[in-house]
Amino acid sequence: MSMPSIRPRMRSWLFAPGDSERKMAKAAGGPADIVLLDLEDSVAPECKPMAREMVRRLLAERSDRERLWVRINPLRGGEAVDDLEAIMGATPGGILLPKAEGRADLEALDTHLTRLEKAHGLARGATRVAALVTETPKAMFRTGDYDGAPRLVAMSWGAEDLSSALGARVQFRPDGGYMPTYELARSLCLLGAAAAGVAAIETIQADFRDLDGLRERATMVRGQGYRGMLAIHPAQVDVINEAFTPSEEEIAHARAVIAAFAANPGAGTVGLDGAMLDRPHLALAQALLADAGTHT
């Protein structure tokens, strides 16, 4: 199977409810790297048939479908297949799978997508997939299962559904940080994504008015290895894009690291600006320039 290419930009992933033409159009017309047209949590059960048609129509009308993804409903239930049947003919750029519980779920989704790609004359494997991997207690124990999962390019996590499943009333500590269970979910997502060789994407910040807090949080998780962040409001997108874009200083330093190793072929360590750097520093510099992509 030919695997889809990963877009150079996966910094901001903006949700838009699938039953609102206005909000979907606004999100699609904005600067988000990926727009997530939502058929799951933001759409009431009785409105899902209407939302599927609205999402299909928006996709069909736009030429930038590569960045227009759809969050379908969970595989456990009849809604997910109905979602895919309705939208795949309009060629979404990707699918966000909620409540994933391991590689088997990605393989089941791949079977559905392969059938529908063939039915609509699309290249096999053209539809990329991201997965929300910590939304159930069972899922937490499967975050390391995704290596080699078909179509997978990114993994994210969520606290709200997990909190509901646990019957937990408190997600945050008094200082605003997550309680240990949710910090564990964040860490397991990051580790699982690294093991699978895909991008780790930070979960939402519910308070969309706190842009300073968002900037601080996005910068913090990027430093931990996250490659992007989910957003629930257009006002969050510019902050997220900026936080996950390497600065000119970072790019210059990465280039200097690479040049130092290039000047010393075969060396395990090199000196730069009074510091000793080893091969992991080279790998980090190369990864930063890859993340920069068209930003350079």
C-alpha cells in the first residue's frame, strides 16, 4: 500500500461543528493548518444525518480539501460507517478517529477507507488518519500499539472523555496544571507517537480567551516533543501556529549544529559555542529544520 505523505505543517488543528455551515466556512477560510469538521461530540445525535450532508457539501465545494479533515464517530457504534459512507466521495484530506483503543481500530478503519476509496475512484491509501488515543481507560494501556498502523500520521489525546469514563470531577490542580492521571495521558500519547514515528498533537485548551496561557502551554509542550495542538476557537490558531513555528534563532542554531558535524565527518561529538554536542543534538537539529519546512 502506498502511504500518504505527511504535510509539512501540522501545527494547528481547528475543530468546527459539522452542523454549522457558518463555523465550518470560517474555519476553512482561516489560517489553521488542518480544519477538523466534527461529526462527533459537537453534533447532537438527531442532527448527525444533516451534519453529514453539510460536511459533504462543504468538502465538495472547496479545492483545499487536503487540509480539511473529518472527525468521525467512534468505531464502536453504527455512526462511524454512516459518516464515512456520506463523506468519502467528497475526498476529505484525512480522518480523525476518536476513542481509538489500539492498532486493531486503525486496521478496521483502514478496511473501511480502502473499500470506499476504491468505490469512489481514489488512490488507495490517499486518506490519512490521526487518532485520539487516551479517551477511554482501555485506550490508555494501548498507546504503545500503533507502530506500523496503516495511514496513521498523528496521535492526540483528550481529557474530557477520559474524565467522564472515570467519573472524575476534577481534571486540574489548583495551579492550573493537569492532575496526574491526565499528565499520564499526555505522556503516554507523546511516547506512543514517538514509538510509532508519527506527530504528537497536544489536546485542546477549553478557555479560548486565555491566549497568554495558551501560548505558555503550547510552548511548553513543543519543548517536550509535541508537534502541534488542537484548537476549539479561531482565536487560538495564530497563537498555536506561532508557538509551533521554529524561530529564526532556533533555525540558525540548528544549521550551525549540522554544519559543525558536517565539518567533522565521522565525529561522535563536536564543539560549538563552548558546548560539547553529540549525535542526539544533530538529530534534534535535523528534526527542527524538517519541522520548519516552508517556514525557512
